[in-house]
Amino acid sequence: MRIAPAVSAGQDSTSDRYWKGGFIYYNPGDPALMVPKRLGVGYTINFGRPVTWVLLVGILLLPVILPLILRSSGRH
């Protein structure tokens, strides 16, 4: 995982044209997976990277799959 180099310098290296609605960052040309948020503290993910979508689907499916796994492992 790569975080934008401007984070350490405290600068904003992301152009306004890559921000959708002011809070969703979408830049397929940026190799960074996470970039500093425009508002507030922390980071946001780069929705222009395919790996972001894979991680997001995995995170959303985890609450569905985990109970199924636990239920099936409890039946001996």
C-alpha cells in the first residue's frame, strides 16, 4: 500500500478535478491507494484503483460470509 508522498510534507498533491462531490477521490493515474482527506483528519481511498474496489467488496462481504463459515464449522 502506498500513501501519497505529500502527506509527510503536509501538502495537498491532489487536483480538484479528481475529487467527486468534494470527498470521493477518483484518479486512475495516481498509484497511491490512500490520499489525505480534503476535509477533516485522516485519509480516503483512491476509487480509481481497481484494488480499492476489490478491498471494498471484501469488506462488505465479510459480515455475510463470516457467520456462514462460523455456522458451518459449529456443526460436527
